[in-house]
Amino acid sequence: MRPSRPLLLALLALPASAALAVEPGTLAKLASDDSDAKIAAIRQLAASADPGAVRVLQALSEGALAVAGGKVVVVEGDRVLDAATLAEIRPPPPDRDTVIANNRMRRELGGVLAALRLLDPDRKVRLAAAQEVTRALSPVSAPLVERALTTEKDPEIRSILETAQAESTLKNPDPAARRSAVKALGASSSPRVRALLARLLDEHAEPDAGVRREAKAAVDAIDARLAWGELVGRIFSGLSLGSILLLAALGLAITYGVMGVINMAHGELLMVGAYSAVVMQALFRRYFPHAFDFYVVAAIPVAFGAAALVGVVMERTVIRFLYRRPLETLLATWGLSLVLIQAARAVFGPQNADVANPSFMSGSVTPIPNLVLPLNRIAIIGFSLGVLAVVWGLLNRTRLGLFVRAVTQNRAMASCVGVSTGKVDTAAFALGAGIAGLGGLALSQIANVGPDMGQGYIVDSFMVVVLGGVGQLAGAVGAALGLGVVSKFLEGWTGAVIAKIAVLVFVIVFIQKRPQGLFAMRGRSIEA
Amino acid sequence: MDSALRRPALPRLAAPWPRASWLGLAAYGLIAFGLLPTLHLLTPVGSLLHVSDFTITLGGKIMCYAIVAVALDLVWGYGGILSLGHSLFFALGGYGFGMYLMRSIGREGVYQSDLPDFMVFLDWKKLPWYWHGTSHAAWALFLALAVPALLAAIFGLFAFRSRVKGVYFSIITQALTYAAMLLFFRNETGFGGNNGFTDFKRVFGLPITAPSTRVLLFMATAAALLASVLGTRYLVRSKFGRVLTAIRDAEARVMALGYDPLRYKLAAWTLSAVLCAAAGALYVPQVGIINPSEMSPANSIEIAIWVAVGGRGTLIGPVVGAALVTLAKSFLTTAYPEFWLFFLGLLFILVTLFLPEGVIGLGRRLWRKGTA
């Protein structure tokens, strides 16, 4: 069934319109009534890998293959082509019998067509085909995969195909062939291959002890290689979560530090920031489609400004009047969050909005085979470090920052020496809200944007503030990144839910030991 | 008032009440135990005087909520501890009694198995250990009250011992509830996952949807509410209540006077959790379903708004608040569903800004103005 290699290469070079390079009887068999004969013909056509054959098979799967006047023809809209030459028949023959493909043939066709796409000039098509074909390698597609490997240059596609090929060899009845396949697979670093090999460790799956030994060695080798990638991957996803937490918690830490109130609508400020990204995206798509990628950059000031504006309105109309009643502020700001959520629902609709990554943030880098670092997450880590630097400078190098720190430490004293605490409150609230808006912008690049996206973040951000201690930038950073990494590691061992509970228990126990956070401020107040 | 403190409990209980209280009590008893049950059972459906199933269930629901509101008022209004996790205790009580209700479905479930349907669905072969004995109503009721009490006691011990308070405490209770909700959403937890418990058939051997059962549950709830209000009233007027209120106002001074705030806070906190659990256990057979969304943080915070609307630090306030907000919700979510969240949000804002003492406080102020 396998044509020789030189012939194949010659076939691939043929122009699309040339005659089919298969035995003339093949096409007739395709139109016969016998399913077995039909399937044999399909395989034969597939093995030829001729672009014309692809067209014929495609037509068959779409029900566009027919028999007319003793010839097999391809029907394309109004035109009728001779299947053997792909030349148009004029005038179109009046009567046509469509060739019916039954389910068995369709299955066969699906695999074959996917395998044939492996020879497509477009890399994306080949990659998709490789992933589809290797999910289930059939006897038909196996030779096609082998052939594709002779010409394939792309390392990603190559590795997928090679793995698939070794996988299919694992089913070979000859133990020696299996053993060499296992050996070849041992060089892989893919978690999928590891799972495959691990299955061979079982006596029922693999009768030959030699192959089992080889598989054990291969699994160990892969594990050793995977362990590093996994560790780095965990730390990376922890840092990525931590940087989002940091952006969410920085603003909360500032407002809580200055005014002693927890803003339950803080998560909704994230939502405002995320919807700013949605709006900017829509504006850019409409008016500056050629500069679409820059919508993210343009959204930075917009997200900050919009969230800060909402924050100032909240502070001026509600929170200011609840000064010294922190528990009631909790309720009032919860009310604000409900109103904001419902308002977002009314304006943008209840479903999640689509946010596209700009091209420079989509894709990923793969330093180790099992370590995929998405660019958007890397960008977010960098972004939050940048925001952190700006906030640090603002708090420690400007007059406003000095006032904010003064009010945080001792409101009455600051007021006595002439700090206008009311103005500082508003400014701090605007700053905190704006940072939350930036956090929302960052979130929009990696998570769903919806009216109630902010709800889950208030507790997590508060945990960061509790752990980090009030008014301590260093504490917030340590707590955010630490919590992010710890919860990602716990998630790996115990699952997300148990990890959440464990983090909560940890925070409660932590407060027992250090009620004032990681980095306690020295003070003399008893009611800290 | 000082003399009241020194008198022993029984004479104090029997001390004369103001006439308004007697009148209110009589009216409550007449309506809850006489009028509504009679009209529901004895008048024909469709008649002008008939009280529908819906009304009786809604009334039962409101009274359950009122018990929870009274429980929260005990710790928030009198102890200054705002819990955003009371729905957890409520739901745990509901789940506890729900276990009994699930077991008493027997083989009448969809799969006709001794196991609850969701376990058959998960392909479990036997009951998890914590389900043992739940076919006995008494044990299930004990669990429904004891588990939340134990959880509250342990959590409270840790939190109060390190003097976690104010917004710290509130947010941590919210986190606790949130974590518990995630836990109960999992199928492996053994409480029906997403769907929770439903499709109950009977309670104490009675068919659960029969009008007479409905009325019995309604009256039991009414009695529980009465007991909660009177019990809490007794408690907050006792020395215990005085110390609790003092801790709310100035914890450091109370400590300087030689009291240990931990004991008082912990006792009030645990009692409050038990009240919530009892309300939850009464709630589930009446509404016929319990699922993890009952313990969502949003539900917990709604309890706080019931108390705030009615008036903190009064005992009738939470009852009134729970009734008003629940009725408004029942009306608005059917009539104007898109406005309900706006309404609720504004209620949170406006009540905290303009009605710090709730409608009861407002009423009292107006009353005083009128008489003065």
C-alpha cells in the first residue's frame, strides 16, 4: 500500500490541475456499491497524497462527488469537473448520481483528510492537522505521518508527529520494536508521553518485562526533566496570580491605611478598569484599526482615570459621611458594589465581554518543553512591577505621599500640623481606586470580563492587606506574591478548593502570631 | 435598673412588662397560631379569605429569616461584632436537618435506592461516615445544631483570643463562608454538590407538602421566633448582656475592670450561631431545597441589611427589617427583576447614611417628637 519515496516526492511536485496519478480503476471503485472496495479506494487515493486526490476526497466527504455518464465527477456549484483530470466538463451532464458516503467511510475520510492536511504549505494548517491526527493514529494515517516527517521542518510539528509515530509503534506485537519505541519516547519531555509510558508499567497493559523495565527508566528520565519545568511553571503562575493580587490589594491597602475602612466595592473598581479596556478596544477597532494593538496602552490612563473618578464619587458621596463607623462603611460600600454591578449589566449586558490580546502580548515562550510561559502573563507581571514602582515613588518621594503616610500613622496629629485630612482622604481614595482600575485592565488580558468579575477579589485582596500589615508597601508586595505562589503550589497538591481553605486557615493562624501583619509598624496605640 | 440585676432569674422573667409588649405578644400569638393557620386549613381555595400555600411558605420563610436577624443583632447590635458569615451557620443547620429529610425519602427517589439520589448518581456504594444515624430525626437535629455551634466556637476562640475585631473579623467571616461554599459545591463533599438537597417527601412521617404539615412547620417556626426574641431579650438585659454591650463600647476598659471579653464574646457568638442553625433547620422543610448558594457571601451580607433596616440594638427591629426586606424582594424580583439589585444597593447605602437606627429608631424618634 505504501508507494516508494521518490515517486511520492515527484507526486507532491505535480501541479494541482494535472491528472490523478492513481490507477484509473480507483475512481471507479470509489463509485461502486461495495463499502470495502470504496474504503480501499479511499486509502489508495490518500496514499497517493496528490492534491487532486485531496480534492476528490473532500468532495466525497461533502457529498459533492457524483457519477455522470459513466465518469466520476466533482460537482462544484454550477461547474462539473472530471474527477480524473479535474478539467471542467462542458456542457454539464444532465443526470448525476451522488456517491453516498456511509458512516464507516466518513470515519475513514475524516482521518485521511486530516492526515493529508499534514502536507499543506501553511504552517498553521499543518500544526492543527498534526494535533488532530495524533489524537488517534489509524493504519491509514500512519504512513502519511511518516511521509510528512520526511519533509517537515518545523520543530514543534515534528515533535508532535514523532511522538505520535512512536506511540503507534507501542502497539506493535514485536517486543523489540516496542522497546526501541519506548527508548525513543524516553527522550521526550511531554507530559502526554509520560502518561502513555506510565500506562505500560502495568502488567496487564504490557506483558513483556523488558519493555516494562525500559518504560520505567524512560518515565523516570522524563520525570526528572519535567520536575524542573513544573517547579518553574508553578512559581511563574504563582507570581502571575500574585501580581494581580498585588494590583488589587495595593489600592485597598492605601485606602484602608488612610481611612480605616474596607471598600467592599473595590472589586467593582477592578471591573470598571476591565470595562475601560473593553471600551477602548471597541473604539480602536472602529476608528484606528491599523493601530489596534495600541489600545492596551491607550487604555492605561483611561482605566486609571475611570476607576479613580468612580472612587472619588464614592468617597465624596458616601464613605466620607461614615467616617469612624467602619462596620457601616462595609455595608454601604457593599451597596455601592451592587449598584455598580447592576449598572454594568444594564450598560454592557450580562454576558462576558470579549477582550482580545494585542498581538505583541499573545503567544508564549517555551524555554523547556513542558514550561509554557504565556506572553500576556509575563507582560502583566512586568506591568504590576511598574505600577508598584510608581506608587512607591509617589508615596515616598512626593509631598502628597508624605501627607498620605502622615494621615495613615496618626490622623489627629497630621491634622494638627496642618495637613488637610479631607483632601488627603479623597486623593488617597482616587489613587487606590485608580490602581484597582489598572488591576482590572491587567485582569481583562487574562480572565473573563463580566459585570460580577470583581466579586471574588475583595476577600483575596483583604487577605493580602491582613498579611502584609496596614500601610506597608513592602508587606503588601511580600504578601501578594507569597500568597500567589503558596496557593498555586497548594492547588497543585490538593485542588483549588482545599487550597483556598488552607490559605484561609493559614491567615487566621497567622493573625494569632502576628496581629499586625508581616511588617508591623511600631506604635503605642492599644487599639491597633 | 440596678435592682433588676441583683434579682434572680425567675422573678426577673416575671417582672411586669409594659402594656404595649403584652398587646404585641397577644397579637402575634393570635395571628401566627390562630388566624393564618385557620384561614389556610379551613377556608376553601379561591375564597376571599383563603390564605394560599405561597403566603404560608413566605410567612414561614420570613420568620426563619427573622430568627437569623435576631441572632445577628445579638452579636452585632449588642456585641459590636459584625459577622458576614451568618448564612454559613444557617445553611449548615439546613444541611443537618436536610440529611434527615433526604434519608426519609427512602426508596421513593428517582433511582429507588436506599442511598440519596445524588450518591447513586456519583456511583457511591454506601453512605459516608458522617451520614450515619441521620435517618433518626433527633440525631439529625442534634447535628444541625451542634456542628455549627462547634464550628462557631472553634472559629470564635481563635479569632477573639487574638482580639481580631472590626472589619478584620467581618472580612474573615466572609472568607470562611466563601470557602465553605466552595467546599459544598464539590460533589465529593457528600452533600449533593451544586444541586444540594431537594425533592423531599415527608418530615416526621408526614407528607411534606400537605397543608396540615405546612401549618405545623409554620407554627413551629413562629414558636421558635418567639422563643428567640424573648430569650435574647432576657439575655441582653441580664448582667451578661450588660457586659457584652460594655465590650462593644469600650473593650479595653472592660478588660481593665477585670472582665475577660473572650468568654462573653464567644458565648454570644456561639449562641448566635445556634439560633441561625435552628432557623436553617426550620427553613429547609418549608422551602423544600437547600444548596450551597445559601451560604454565598451575598446572602450573609443581606442578613446584616435586615438588621440595619430594622434597627440595631433593638430586638423587634431585626424582625421588622427581615420582614420588610424579604417582602420587598419577593415583590420586586417578580415585578421588576432588573431593579432589585439597584434597590438593594441603594437600601444598603441610604440606610447606613440616613437611618443609622433603622425604622424602629425612626419610629421612636417620631413618637418622641409627637408626645413631647
